[in-house]
Amino acid sequence: MPPRVLVVDKSQGTRDTVAELLGDLATEVAWAVRDHAGAQLRAGITAGAPYDVVLLEADPPPTAASIRELVTVGGGVRVVLMAAGPDGASFVMRSGAADVVARPFNAAELAFRVGRAALPHEGRADKRRPRKSDVLIGMGAWIKELYDRIAMVAATDVTVAIFGESGTGKELVARTIHNSSPRHDAPFVVVNCAAIPEALLEDELFGHVRGAFTDASRDREGLLAAAHTGTLFLDEIGELPLPLQAKFLRVLQSQEFRRIGDDTDRRVDVRIITATNRDLDQLVARGAFRQDLYYRINVFPMHMPALRERPEDVALLVHHFIQKYRGRLGKPIDGISPAALARFAVYDFPGNVRELENKVHQAMVVSAGPIIEVADVSLPAGRTAAVRVDVARPFREVKQEVIDAFERSYLTELLEKHHGNLAQAARAAGMDRKNLWALVERHGLDREAFKKP
């Protein structure tokens, strides 16, 4: 049954917008102001129609205690914050909220986040729900477009090709498409074409019959058969050897394949999603990738931006990874200092989200807690993120963001170099100490965090 949703916002118009965008995807969309939200949730439980999801305004930011209270009085209701920017969004992972949705709303993203938050009641299984680790994190225009494209293609069996640098989350997008598709109850099988030796890859994919080669003492089903009725995700398909490209092309054309040593064909019902960090056009031009296979897999292309192209997401991702690892480490780490967060914000992350996750995890391991400090963050020097300019937005707004990013970067490096000594930093910068102090305060940097222990 579609979820019951309570919109908690100053304006009832927000409820009307949510109801219109969700349509039949919600059984009910009700409205309450913050002061009356608890009473509304209790009334729903009393009436035997509890709410599944609360969409809560993030301006002003609610306290973690107030969110826990909503969860409690709502019988375990899931709270999704409605945030107009990354500052509000960064609160979600340390507040007890389940998720965050960007304002102004995008229909596909809103439906996805509400659907994901609508956990089943205890005792019921929901195989369609993505795992907690399978969460697409982002606040910019890119993620709205991504959700739009996921919504377009998920319900179909169209072959999807995902392009992007290593570490940008291509497998995560593939899992999201699978979890949102009619095949969500069936297997999602991953094959990393770059990680399996060429001599073994054919056997891994297609399987073999007994006696096909010296060590073939029994029949073996391959990963293609294991993905029957589900989704086969071919990661790094650009590394697929040419002989196997021809065999795989036949799968795409006829949904048939033949095991090694077999003399009969087998049919398979499988949806194919591929990903690569390589330029397939160049591979085709060099003869390293079959042009006919390229046309077959590139039916519905999707592109994942590098993390340096979406720096506004860094803070949200950092808080997400802190939340992810804090329980596993058994350490009371509640957050990160502004100065330490600024260190992450000005680094360009050639390894993308995967590298950011590893660096946050590393900082949590070495941190004495409860807050990650500058000294806990280990990043290579000399890789400052370039500022991406969005020409679709007003000039003054973008200009101010660029100035703010530069100031935060400069101040962080300056204070780190002079170990938080404001007088030395001011002399080095050629600034009046009072003006430098005002800038440090405006950007929320704690100069004590830069001092040597």
C-alpha cells in the first residue's frame, strides 16, 4: 500500500505541492505546523492509520531531539528533511532523520526518497527497499536530472550504459535502477570485467559443462544464468576481451548463450546494465571495442559527474560517511569541525566519492573524538578543487559562492600554516588582524582546532 505522508511546514501550500507530485504514490498527504505535528501523528495511530513518512521543513533547522520525538510519537515514523541547500542537507546524517529531499522539489526525486523512507512495519519484508549503503547522495541540479533519468528507464528493460570516472557511484546507480524496476525481487549480479583474468572471464560469465576442459569435473552455471529474471551489471565493460564481446553481443541480440563445451543454446531473461570509466568511442576507433556491441549497450546513456564538479555535495557526503561508520568503529564520533570540513571541501578528490569515503573513514579511526579535527584529516598537498561555474544561475549568487569558496580555502590553509596564530596569519596575509578575525568568524572556522597539541 502506498505510504501515508505528513508534511510539516509553515505553509499548507507545500502539502498541496507534495500531494500533486506524488499523486497515486501516496495514500494520504496531510499537513501540520511543527507545534501540532506530534498531535497529528498520535491521532493517526489512534485512528488505526499511522503515518509512514514525515516531510519536515529544515528552515529553521530542527534539533536532533525534536526529530527523535517525532519518530517516537509517530510509532517509528521516518523523517525526511526538506532542505533548500547543502547547509540544511548536511544536518540530516547527524540528526536522526532518514533522508533529505531538495527544494524546490523534483517529482522523481521526491517519489524516490518518500518511497525509500516508507519502511514496512516489523515482520514484513520489502525486497525492493535499497540497502542503507545504496543511497544516492547529492543536492545539486545533477541529482535531479539523474533521478529523472532513473524514473524514465527503471520500469523498462532497456539496456543502460553508465559512464563516469572510477569512484563516482556507477554501481550505486545500477543498483538503484534495479531496485526501482519490476525485477527488484530477482538477483542483481555484478561482474567486474577488469578484476577477472581474461582466461577465467568466459567461464565466470557463461559457465561450462562437465568435461569441457581438464578441471571441469562437473557442470557449472555462470553468472549470466545466475542473473536470470534479474539484472546483470557489467562493470568496466571497456575491459571485456574482443572474443567475449562477440559472445556477449549474441546475448543482447537474442537472449541466448552457450556454455563452454555445450552443444545446445540456453535462453536467459535478463536486463543488462553496463558501466565504464573509459572512452568507448576511442576504443571503437582503435578497434579495441566492437562498434556493433557499442551500439547495443549505449541505448540509454547516463553520465556520473566527478566529485570535483559537485563540491556542494562534499559536506553532505562527509556526514553520511560519519553516520555509516560510527557504529562499526564503536567510537562516539558525533561530527566534524568546520576547519576539518573545510579541508575536505577544498580538495579535488581524484578518486571521487570512493576516495572521500576512505579519507573520512581514516579520519574517524585516528580521531580521539567526539569531533573530527583538522589534525585527523590526512590529504595530499597541492590538489585544490577547481570551482565549477553554473551559468544557469544568477551572476551575483554564483559570484558570492565562488568568493566564499576561495575565502574558506585561503583561510584554512593560512590558519593551518600558522597553527591558528591569528597575529602571524594576519601579517603573512597582509591584513588587519580584526578584519581577518571577522572573516574567520564569518566562515565558522575554529582557530583553536589549528593549534598544535
